[in-house]
Amino acid sequence: MTSYYIWFLLFAVVAYLIVTDNSVAAAFYYVTKLAKSNFERWKWWVMNNPRNPVVKYMMWRRSMKLAKELMNELENK
């Protein structure tokens, strides 16, 4: 139960600072924007990193599908 009070106190202090000072509000806005962009960058890196086995399999599957389509096209001509 005391952890709830600690979190409440922390958020109350932050809210008080945001309400009373515009520069703190701007800093809070920019920090959250920075955290969001860092998370998006990390997510993009995880989803597109060629060392990731899932991404490697998806690239292999896409390449094999393209190879089959090209082979079918060559055989038809």
C-alpha cells in the first residue's frame, strides 16, 4: 500500500510543477516526445534487423516467392 502513496506523491509533485511553470511543462512534453521517438527507433530496429531470425525468415520467404514467380515467368516465355 505504501508504494501507491509513493507513486501518488511523485505524480502529484510532477503535476504541481507542470501546472505552475510553463518551462517544466515544455520540458515534460519534449522528454515524452523524445522517449516516444527512441521507442519507435528501437521498434523499427528490432523489426528490420537482419540478425533477427524472424526477420531473416521473412526475407528468405519473400525472396523464394519472388524467385518462384520469376521462374514461372521464364518458363512461360
